[in-house]
Amino acid sequence: MPFEPGEVVAPSDPRIVLEGQWGHQPGVAVTVNSGSRISFSYAGERVQLLFDTDGLTVAPHVWITVDGGEPDLHVLDEPVIELSGSDSRHQVSVVVKDVNEHANRWNPPFGCAVVFAGLVLDTRSVLRLSGRPGGPRLEFYGDSITQGVRALSEHSESEGADGTATYAYLTARAFGGTSYQVGFGSQGVSRPGNGEVPPGVDSFGWNFAGSPAERVEPSDVVVLNLGVNDPTLEIEEYAAYVRRVRAAYPATTIVSLTPFSGKHADTIQAAVKSLDDPNLICIDSTGWITEDDCIDQVHPSVAGHVKIAAQLIPALEQHTSLRRH
């Protein structure tokens, strides 16, 4: 039976739940970050997901899961993905596996981004209200490791990357939380990232150029994991970055992670101490993984990310109000 278009649902509809760093433009929701999610529930047989792929030079990758089954990989090189199933209620989750780090993903028009344009329901299908996710709100700011670059393999493009395999994604799920996972390959505190992304101190607070990151409510914990890509890092440089985060979230617990390699660890620890902020914690993650836990001696493998999460989760329980779900 052919698909018969019925209700058209905009991305802003409250029956669609968006998690992560999304910017909103007329008729679309846009993310340039791996780990961002779209969730919805519908009753019926068929639904179409709409994406604006015009102008993209590199197609982003997403995982789509229906009714808790195995994730299905989709490369978004076409504007429509049709899902079909039995005539019953279905739960759908779309998670961004990777937005390519080498294509422009900061200055519109983008070379790579997930531009979600909503849903079209079959005439016999109805979108249901799923409810907002509960649990704590966590934010992660990092580089290619937080993005999930080369988590799956040595492939330097999206084929080797997976934001859902990262320590950030695993940690947020362990706490049953809503996650804002922001990772940009090659970015440092003062060093620009790939894909026309500015340095961490300048990109914080923005979804992408021209789109302020607005939170309905403040997050419970913000984890900072930048610095390994900075050739040099001064105490005041890192302190200025943290002060920018603190200005956005006056009462949120901020956790500064030193790079897993130990690079700039002394500088970061000294910067945190200099700020004399009782709600700012420094966790020394030096040695949590070794080169053997990495694909290329730098980027953690899937197992390497699991090892990081296994250290970070209890550390956050010790130093913050977070408790495992």
C-alpha cells in the first residue's frame, strides 16, 4: 500500500523531543554535534522523517532505533527516510552518529549538518506525546575525543566516528540524563577546530555561528575536556574559558577534566585553583587510558571510551550530586 501523506509535523512540535545542541531556524532544527537526539512516538504503520540536505557536501550519519531494536545506520544524503511497521504504537529514536569534522559545520550554509525538517504521518498514523526526559542535565565540551572521531576505526571520516560510543554519551546515559554533547575535532581552548569552528572560548554559548545556545533551564553539571590540542596553554587562558562558562551558569557545578594524556594538567589544575570557585572541580584524568586503548595512540577505541566512562561516572558521583540511574 503506498504512503498516503497525512499530518505534517514541524520540528518544534512538543510531541517531538530534541536532546542536545540544536539551533532553530524557520521550519527546521539544526545540529552540528554528534550525540544529539530526536525522539517521538506514533501509533500506526508509517511515518516519514524529513531532512534538508540541499547544499551539503558531506552527508552526516545517524542511527535510527525503532521500538528498542538494533540501531540502523542511515547516511543522510536524501531528504526523506520512511519508517514502517505493524499497526501499533512505536517509539523512534534518531541519534546523530557523526557530523563530519572536516566539512564546514559552523558558518551557514553548512557543508555538513543534520537539518531536521519534521515528520509526515501516513493518513492512518497519529503522533503521540512522549513526554520530556527526566533525570539530570549534563553538558560536555571537548574535542575530537568527545565527538567520537576514530572510535570505530582508523577511518578519518564519519565511517570511523561514532558519537554514541563516547565517554560523554555513555556517562550521560548512566545517569539517565539529558545530554548536550559538544565535541569539535582539533579544537582547543584557544585553538580553532576543524570545519571552521572557532576556539572553545569563543564557540561556547553558540550552537553554530549566529545561533545562541539557549537553555530552558540550567544544567546540573558541565564537564570541560579541552586543552590537549592547544600547543601552549597559560593559566589565565584556561581561567578565562572557565569564567565564560561560569557566567552562563552561575550555580551549575563545573568539572574540569585534564586531558587523558596528562598534557597541560598542571596548568589546568593551577587555573582551577586560582579561580577559588567552590562549585568548580578539577578531576585529574591522566592515565585513565593508555595508547593501547586508542585506535591511533590518540583517539580512544570503543573499549577505551568505556574505560574512561568507568572512571568518570564514579568520580562525578563523588564530586557532584549526580547518582547513577
